[in-house]
Amino acid sequence: MTTFVILAILMVGVNTLIWGSAGALRYLRSRSTPPAPVAPGPRIDRGRVAVLIPAHNEALVIGATISSACAQVDPDQVFVASDGSSDATADLARAAGANVVELTPNRGKAGAIAAAIEYFELIRRFDVVLLLDADTRLDQDYLASGLPAFDDPGVVAVAGRATTTVDPPPATRFGRLLLAYRERFYVVVQYLLKYGQASRPANVVSIVPGFASMYRTSVLGEIDIAAPGLVIEDFNMTFELHAKQLGRIDFRPNAAIARTQDPDTFEDYVKQMKRWTLGFWQTVRRHRARRDRFWAALTLYIVELVLSSTMLLLMIGLLVAAGGLWAWAAATGEVSPMDGLWRIAPPLAILLGIYVPDLLLTVAAVIASRRPGYLIYAPVFPLLRAVDAAVCLRSLFEALTRRRAATGRWTSPTRRAAAPDAASSSSV
């Protein structure tokens, strides 16, 4: 029983329980009482928003992304930084009506963002910059739902709400499994973690995702966007907001929704996970811990992440050993040398401790997203969590031991071609 309880807590997560409760309180308070009065700032309209799309060899998807952006703002407010592209990315972006700067050589996403902000003078010309990945499409009400958050002058960034798209669909069943797993991850993290972290008293959101989020231009000049030695930029930009106390990050699951094209092959998925986790650990290493709410919340998350990743891999290893030794004992008639250990940590308790809480997370995702199809994939999700755990721990080791700094240069995952007028609906 003890083994089951410990594993269940680690699989669900203390952070999930804390911030899920905070999110529930935030939601109930918003439904029962009017929000606390805030001195309103000047309303930002669409004409003061720039959409910036860094892109590297994104010819298959750039047209659909620009069309999505042009449904929100005028084409002359859409800017593309073609970062060392060797395909038709720049030409297609111009043909779609966007302003384009071609950068050579490839300097990475962060470098492309910083260069384009300076080249197009976006800080001087606009009040808000929407950073948009080249494979991402905005929902029709993205600005209508997300831009009002800036009515609060204390809000300096609005984190976009990520959801995966299957338009076009993956070519394989395994690809559909990966997309279902990513969507479950988005739902769990955004509903049960980020919504509570973004409450006004907390303000401890650890990432404003770079796929489709907005920043006030008044703070962009204060952020070291292209900090050296990092493979990704969005964790660092978020940490900079907290470190320099530039303002509050807003997030609501029903606002600023965008649909991103997640990897649908195992190789691309692992590469993407490595990039994300390595970027996180590099950012943690770059920024010094402080005695504040953000670092208290981050420290709890880090401890739990390392502990749960280690325990999950260890328990799966014990299950594999149990199966092998059981087969050996059955074939030879010998007593398993691990019998003492199995009395302390019975294989059934380990199995249930992994699968039952993970299934509860899937059920929560099904309720939030109204996609019962996720239940079909539920038995495989813990195995993908084990992949995540292995990549996370390996990336931590690399971040702590690798001497050569990362350049941030990128190679995008394999894309699925998207028509510019493709619908922005998604189902898995």
C-alpha cells in the first residue's frame, strides 16, 4: 500500500495538487465575485499589434500560418524572419503579404526574433508583439479573447493556450498516439498548473510559450532575448520577466488559443523533447535563485520533476526485472533472488501506482477537452511519460556537464503540409 501511495503522489504530482487547487479557487472566485478593481490602462487595439514569425525552412506551413495571422491583423503588421532558410520560406511569406527579413547564416530562433525586432523597429512602432511559430495557427478569437488582458497595466505578457492540431492528420496510428499524448499534456499542464500559477496573488508562471504568446513592447527592450548558450528562448524570456520584476503574466485556458503542429514521429518527438528540456535546465542554470515566490514554486517543481522522473524509470525497471525473474523461477523451479524486495515493493502495487493516477489525469483531460478518444491511448501514456523522464534526466546531465555552449541554431521537425485556408479545428 505504501508503494502505491508514494507512486500515486509522484505520478499525479504535488505541484498539480497545489496549483490545480489554486486554479479551482480562481475559477470559483471569478464565477461568484466580480474581479478586484484595477486602474485600467489604455485599451490596445489590433492596429497596435505586430505578429512576428521566426522561420527556418518552413515552406510547407508558412502560408497557412500567415493566413491565420492576417485574419487577426492587417498584412503589413505581419513580420517574418527567415533564419537562414534554404527553401522557399521567404518567397512564400512575401507572396502571402508579410514583411520579410532574410538572415544569414542561421542564428537560431532567439537570434532571429531579436534581429527582426530591431530591423523592423517593432518596439517603437507597436504596443504588443505576438510571437508566433511558423507551424501554428491562431484561433479566430485569439486577439479578441487575449488582448483585453493588457487592459490591466500590470500585465506585461499573455501566455497563449496551446492545443495540438491534426489538420492535416498524421500518416500513422503511432503519430496519432503522439498527438493525443501531447494534447493531454497541454490540457493537464494548462488547466491544472498554469491557470493557478497565473492567479494575481501567485504570478509564478514558468514559461510564456514561444509558439503563440504576446508581450508588451515596453518590456521587450529589458529582456535579453538572445542570451548566449541556450537552445530555446521562451523559458529565458519568462525568467527575465520575473528576475527583473517587469510585471505580471496572464493566462486563461479559454483565451488566446492557438493550434500547433506537434511532432508525429518518435525521432522528431524525442528531439523536440530534448530541445525543450535542455532549454529549461540551461535557463535554470543561467539564472540565479532568489528568495521570492517564483523561485520557491520553481524549486518545488524541480525537486518533484527530478524525483518523479527517477522513480518512474526505477519502478519500470523493477517491473521488467520482476517479469524476467518470474519467468526464470517458473522455468527452473528456483526461488527468485528478489523475493525480499517484492515483499517491500510488490509488482502489482508498482503497476497500479503508475497506471491508476496516470489514468486519472487522462480522465481529467477528457473532461476538460471533451475528447473521450484519449481513453483508447491511456494504457500507452505511462510509457511515453517514461520516455519524457529519460530525456529530462539526460538533458539535466548534459546541461550540468556540457562545456560547449549551445548556439540556439535549429532544425525544425518534419512538417505536415498545410493548406493556407485549412480550418483551424482539431480533434484526436
